[in-house]
Amino acid sequence: MLIRAIAQGDTRALEELYARQGPGILAYLISRLGERQLAEEVLQDVMLAVWRGAGRFRGESRVRTWMISIARHKAINIMQRQRYVQAPHIHKDLPDPAPGPSSLVEREDALAQVRDALRRLPEAQRETLELVFYHRLSGNEVAQVMGVSPGTVKSRLHRAKANLIQLLTSQGEPDE
Amino acid sequence: MSDHPTDQITHYIAGTLTVDQHQSIERHLSTCPACRSEFKEWQHIASGVVSLAHELTTPLPPISPVLHASLHSRPTVLQALHSAAHLIWAQRVVIFRSGILPATALVVVLATFSALILPEGNALYPLLTAIPILGVVITALLSGAEGDSAYELVASTPTHPETLIYARISLALGTLILLAFAGTIILSIFSHTTLLGGIAVWLAPLLLLSSLTTVLALVWSPLPAAATALGLWWGILLLLAHQRSLASEIPFAEPSLLPLLHPGPWLVGIQILLALLMWVAGWVLVAHEKHPSGFQEKGR
């Protein structure tokens, strides 16, 4: 119902949608663009696009899927326009994990290894994993957002897993 | 479901399966050690993905004052024109990827070559025939979902799909006009055809038939729209050929289609005006498309 209210010019509905979906979209953009400030600027563009397009949203997909699609399109535009070259899977401004009790540290170490391996994955595979596990999109929705077939989504997931195993066992560089 | 539903384990972990699918996977995992092992591997990966994404999550900044100011502002004419030009130019990827450009160039080259080798009296027939037909085919190909992956249209929102299609048709027809113009220049250099006369023969019918196809595709469907326009043009050409063959023997009765071969400024002007009116009608139809009734927000 928020989209319908936004379509009728309700700015408070836009603010509420921003509060609900903003954090997830921002995390997505930071992951794509690698720069927090740029991601925040693009997020504002995404909200403006939502405001202008709310009247034409047909409800054929979930709102979140629609917004991620818009965010992805804008991120790709920026990367193409600026000949944007992201540092190979390295994200800026990442906090160091805080120390803690030994069992927690061991668990955190294992998790940190997985995070490091994820950062070294090819972009398309990492994006697919994020859309499935963090943004919780179905296989068809991921295919919709990324502009590929559901079969390609499945094969990217499997290649991502194979690459992660390879990276975690230190057997070389990941395959695209 | 297969014996080992490994493709669904990721979505089981993410919680995006239906209730039935979820329960089915749960039952399978309780009895299959291989899939349980796969599940644990994916669970570990999922934890890493979520943990990495949480690292990137920051306090959400407030909606910027610039955005607030933009919410109720309307673009200026210059901004609207700039957006339209940018949108049309952005369609070049689709035009190139779909093979429309090389196919158009090939047909125009063949039509020009045919015009050059035909006797002077028939030189204009290839342009009169091929260019408008090519316009109809291009318009029909680019209209409707059959001409595009649905995923791309969704990913291009919030631009309305019909707006995108109009932009693509504009770019493709603009390219056709440039190529046909180049062909007509060559014809005018190497034959007795005048440049203006050559352009007048194909330009107005191209615009008229393309506009007709576009409007029919909007209210109907691309395939029957193209069939109607092509059928109409084919009928006109047959009648023209018939009248031309009789012209030297019998002073035929009105209406005569022979002016199509050497259209005067009035005939060209009327056709272009009709084409413009139909094009505007098409934009009005697109702009005033009603929100579907029974709209429901499906998502969270």
C-alpha cells in the first residue's frame, strides 16, 4: 500500500518506504560500488526514481525486487559512465572485527575467512549470493533483477560454492 | 522433485520456498546425509554472506534536502528534451544487439543497387517498396514484449515499457532514414533521379506506415498490426503497378496512385501530417494509460 500512497504524492509514505527498504538497498549499492558515499548518493537517486515511477508500478514483482532492479540499473550506469573500475573485490571503510571470548573468536575467524573468500569471488557470483541469502530473493526474482535466466542463477550459485571451496582450501584463483 | 533437491537447499536456507517445498526439503534432509552435508556447507556460506552484508550496513542517512526539493519539481523543457535524447541514445545497445542495424543496412544497399540497375522509369520502385516495408517490420519487431526480454524492461523501470519501445522505434527508424537518405544521394548521383524526388517517394509512406503500425500495435498487437500495414501497402503497390501498366494505353479513371511515384509537395505534406497526428495519438495513448484496476502491492 505504500507504493500506492507514494503514487498519490504522499511524501511520508516515501519516507516510510525509505526507512524500511533503505538499509538493504544501501548495503546492496555499497557492495556494488565499493564506496559508501557514492552509494548514499545513488540511493537518493533510487528513491527519486521510485517517487516518479510509483504510479506505473504494476505489482508484478515485489517492491524490494523492483527497488533492487532500479538500484542495479543505476549502479551499472554509473560504472559504465565513469569507466568505474572497482578495486578487485576489496571494499573500503570496512571495520575490523572486534575481539572477544576465544570460542567467539574462533567462530569469527572462520566467518572472517569466508568473508575474505567472498570478497575474492567474481562480481556476478558474489552478487547472486547476496541477492539469495541477504536480500532473500527467490531464484526467479534474482534472474529478473540480474537479467539472466533462472538456469544461469543456479549455475552461478554452484560455481560460487565451488570457487569458495577452492579459495578456502587455498587452491588457487576463482573461475568466472 | 528430484531424488536430491540440491538446487533448492540455498532457497531453503534463505527461507524463500513455499511452505510445502520447505517441509519437503526438511523431510529429505532428515534422511539424506549427503544433502545434509551440502546444507551445512551452504549454511556456512550464507552466514558469511549475511555477515559481509552487515559489515556494509551503515546508519541510514536521512533523505537529502535536494531529494525533498526534487519531489515536487517538474523538469524544464530542456531537461525533458535531454532526458528523451538520453533515453533514445541508450537504446542503441538493443538496436545493435538485435541485428536490426545490419539487416536494415543490407536491405537499403540492395534497394539502392536495384534502383541503379533498373531502367529509368522503374528506378524508384525499389525505394518505394523496400523502405516503407522495412519501417513496418522494424516497428513491429520492436513493439511489444515479443521484441524484448521481460527482465530487461523490469530492470529499466521506472521508465514505462511503452516509453522505452517508442524510444527504440525512434532510434531504429531514424537510422533507417539516414541510411535511405544516403542511398538516395547515391541514386541521384548515378541516375536521373533528383534527390528531393527520390526522398519524397519513400519518406512520407515510411512515416505514415510506421505510425500506423505503432498505433495498431499499441491498441492491438504487433503481429496483426504489421500484417495490416503490410497488406495495405502491398495492395497499394499492386494497384500502382496495374495502373502504371495501363497508363500508356488508357486514360484511367480516378483515383490514380501514379502520383506516388512522383509525389508533389502537397501529397508529401499530407502524408507527413497524417503520420505526425498518428504519432502524437500514440504518445497520448501511452501517457494516459490507466493504472490497472485491482492493483495490489505483493511485496513486503
